[in-house]
Amino acid sequence: MKLRSVLSAFALVLGALLAPGFGVLTATSEAQAATKISHATATSMFSSRGITWSSSGGCSNRNNATCTSFDQLNQATAQGAQTLRSATGCALNITGGTETGHASGTYSHWNGYKLDFGKSTCLTNYVKNTFTYIGVRGDGYPQWQAGSGNIYADEGNHWDVTFYNCGGC
């Protein structure tokens, strides 16, 4: 009888630790497990699907905030952009990658989890009509969540997308 209580308690604790979104433990292991790719690899992946990118500074230096860099991008993030392109059929233009100048955090641009996409009616309609509205972020921007768990934040002049995975690639 006592063993059953201990096992039940252990199962509850383990279940809480493994629950989606809970994860102090899972977030760390997932962040460390990401496969990083080079700028050249990312641009090749994007070009192969007709995804464009632009930079206000016309450059790709990761340490320059006016550039758009893909150095140290997670492979799953690049694949997520490819999945988004295929699913939406929309023209996609990436305006922000892994360059300095974005907000910090585990799931940040710098750490390879985020891309910014230029706004278009096609992309906006797809996100708002396909994904689930989940409320505003701490900074006041509205968010939608894909079935994959990836988060799309409408930051006014662009979509800030957090790719936790490749979105079903």
C-alpha cells in the first residue's frame, strides 16, 4: 500500500515536469540539443523554397543590428520557415534573424529560435485564420499559436515567429 502511494506521487511529479510548457528541465535540454547551421546553409534552404530575406543595412554580419544574419540559426527554425512557406503558399521575406539587437532569452533570435517575417495580407490572413489566438505577450503584442506549438506575434510591421520545432516538416 505504501509503495503504491510513493509510485503515485512520483508519477504526478514526473508528469508535471514533462507537461508541455512547464519545463525548466525540458527547456534547457531542448535548447542545448538544437542543431546550428551557417548563414550559407540557411540561405540555401530559403532560396530552394523561394523565401527571400532583406536587411536594412544590406549585410549579414551577426554582430551588426542593421544586418540580417542566419549564423547559428537552428536547423529546425530554417525548416519551420520552409514549412510555413509550403503551408501558406505566401511569399515570405525574412527581415530579422540571429543578429544582435533583438530581445534576449532562451528562445530568442540570438539563440536561433526566432525569425521576423515582413507583413503581407496573405501571411496575416493565414496566421489569424489558421492558428489559435492565445492573448497578448508581456510587451502587449497579440500572439497566435500553431498546432506545432510555434508562436506568431504580430509586432505591427512584421511577424515575430518563435520556432520550437520545424512545424511538421
